[in-house]
Amino acid sequence: MLKLRSIFQLLVLGMSIGAVAQDNPPSQPAPTPAPAFGQNAPILNPDNPPLSGLDEPSLDLKTASRSFISPALEVAESGDSNAQNQLAGSGPEAVTTVMGAFDLQKFWPRSDLFLEYLGGAGFGDSPYYVRQLESMGFEGVTRWRTGQLTLRDIFSYLPDGSFYAETAGGLPGFGFASAGLGLGLPGVFRLTTENGIGSIPRLANTGIAEVTQAISPRSAFTVVGAYANTHFYHNIDNLVNGDETTVEAGYSHLVSRHDQFAVVYAFQVFRFPFNSGGEIYNDIVNLRYSHTVSQRLSLLGEVGPQYTDLHYGVHNTQWSPSGRGVVRYRFERVSLMASYEKFVSQGSGFFAGSDTQIVQGLLLRPLGRTYQFQAEGGFSHNKRLQPEPAGCGSNCAGVPAQSYNEEFLGVTLRKHVGRLFDAFAAYRFSEVSFPTDVSLGGGTGKTDLRQIGTIGLEWHPRPTRIE
């Protein structure tokens, strides 16, 4: 009897547990929708974007995406060996620069927005010597399941070429409004890097639309349309205004996590005033390859032919190579970059179109916990494309020379002072040289040589979160 009672009690206990289980089912994780194809396609990964697009892989560690606004202010004092920026030199002067920046970045589930305004002025020793600097940058991104649309615009109003944008030991803000784009065809989306001659202000604007569409986890198409314009004010030296329209399309294929291939075709039109250079039509096909190793080493190479058709009274066609090579390496405490590019450019106002070759290098190294050292240098050779009109003399548009060279070297040492300030000291050397004497910018000679030493203080409060 006792045995039967024990069995009966076990049956009752089991039924009770079953009833409780039915009344209170265990919680299950909520079903999640299947992840979107585009969100998982390696070809759309921001760390390794399509090689045929404008974004390039970065060796920098990514930070959390937060929406914020951030102001910054910089005051600097410079000693300039050629403050009037003239051929054959001018007297040394002290120049004070005051620049401010305002950055905004805002993130939504499917869209991103980045804005930056950079503005200020330089004050020199000469009577009424004031030079203005204005620069603005915009980037908007909207994404869908397998692709994205990106709109960009970079506007700048610069005195003395790009002097104040490059020599003050670094600019306040995040640099979006003063930095060129990464990929695209060699040189196409590069902001002006030349120092310029004289004190002629220039206005430049570049607008870009880019569409990326993945067709598989490893492959994607990209289409880019862009328009750029450069205009010189108070142009007593007949520098050449011009605009550039570019349309390019490309296909990218991710071979492995570290290797990617792409093929890109582009059509460019350079337009100048008819008496200055007419038009240049340029067709380009490039093959690209990139290799990235463990967030330390990045290699990029591309090469291809370009067919250039010059329309300046008569048609003149030519074939030439176009290409680029970029190496980035990051040691534990040192980052290095070296690059070479060959492309057709607007001519920087000196020529109505030029065949340009540029070599550049950059080194970044922290020194201790609060110091950072940066060194950069470069050299470019620019050859006139359009033939120089015969018999125009001093009325020739641009510079009466067949080529010019430009070289620069800069070093900057920054010191973090607390969390809100940086102090810095910088030195920059730049030289623009022509093969013969030319008259430009109020001076006559072969060489525009400039050396600038700068000390300054930058204030950058903590970004303010916005929701």
C-alpha cells in the first residue's frame, strides 16, 4: 500500500509541474528579421568599400557612431619669408591668423549627415593687409538593402592659392571641409594643392553624386557624376578660369577579405574661356587592385590608358598612361603613407589643362602621451597640354611657359594641453618654379619660394551629443 501511495504522489507532482509549465511557458527570444543582404555583403563594408567608388579603406580604428555638434577655434602667429607671395620674393612679414570651425554629424537608421564650416582671416604687417578664408563641406548618405546614394559638396574661397588652408600647422575642426576625396580616378577629385602665385583670391567648388549597388556579397557597381569649378578674382595676371565635368562607372569584385579588383571607365570634359583654351575631352579606362593586411598594411595600384582630344582651334589627339600607387603602413606608433599619381588636370590657373604627376609622403608619430609629430612632403611636375597661342605676348591667358614644378615640405609638433587645448609649432617650405622668367603676381622671375614658421593655440571643447 505504501508503494502504491508513493507512485500516486509522483504522478500528481508530475501533472502539477506540467500544468505550471503550460500556464507559464518559458520566454523565447523575439524572432528577428533576416538581416538585409546589403548590411552583410563584404563589398559594402565601410572598412573595405567598393574599389571602384570614392571611399577608400582605412587603417584607422572605427569609433562609435554618435550624433554631435562640435566647435573649434585656432589662433596662430607666423613669420613669412615671402608674405606677398611673389616671384623672385618679397619682404618678410608677420602674419596673424584666426580661424574657427563648426562640425555637425547626425545619424539616422538609414541616413548619415556630415557638415563642416571653416572660416577666418589672416592679418599682415602691410597696410590694410587682410586675407579671408572660407571653406564648407557637406556629405549626405542614404542606404537601402543592397546599396547607397552619397552626395558631397566642397566649397572654398582661398587667398594666395591654398596658403592659409595648409600652412598654419593644421586646421581646427575635423578637416572635412579642407580634405580631398580618396579614390575616384587619379587626380579627379583632388582639391587644389598648389601654393599659387600672388594674392589673387580663388573660389573653387566641387559637387559629387555617387551611387553604389551590390549585385552579390562580393560584387558591386558604382556610378559617379561630378562637377568642379575654379574662378580667380581681381585677375590682373590672366590666370585661366575653368570647370570640369566627370562621369565614371566601375565594377568591383572582392576576391578575398584582403584582396579586391576593379575596372573603371570615365569621361571628362574640361572647359575654359574660348580664347584661353577651348575644351579638352578625356576618356580613361583603369584597372585597380587593393590589398589590405591585418589593419596594418594597405596597397593600392591602378593603371590604364587615356585618350585626350584637345579642341583649341584645331583638334589634337594623344594617348598617354594614367595611374596611381598608394602605400599605407601603420606600425605600433608610426603611420606612413606614400603615393604617386599621373593624370590630366585643369592646370591650376597657370595652363588651360596640364599633364600632372605628383609624388607625396606623410608620417605621423605620437611622442609620449601628449605630443604628436607630423611630417609631409611632395613634388609635382605639370606640363602644358594646349599649345601656347602665337603672337599673343603679354595678352596670353595663363603663364607663358611649357611646364612648372612645385615642391613642399612641412613639419608640425602638437602638444595636448588638457582635454580642451592643443599648442603647436610648424614649419613649411614651398616652391613653384618655371623654366624661364615669367611675370605673375606682381613679380618677375623663375621661382616663387616661401618659408613659414608658425606657433599657435587651438581650442576644441568636447562634442555635444544631439539626439
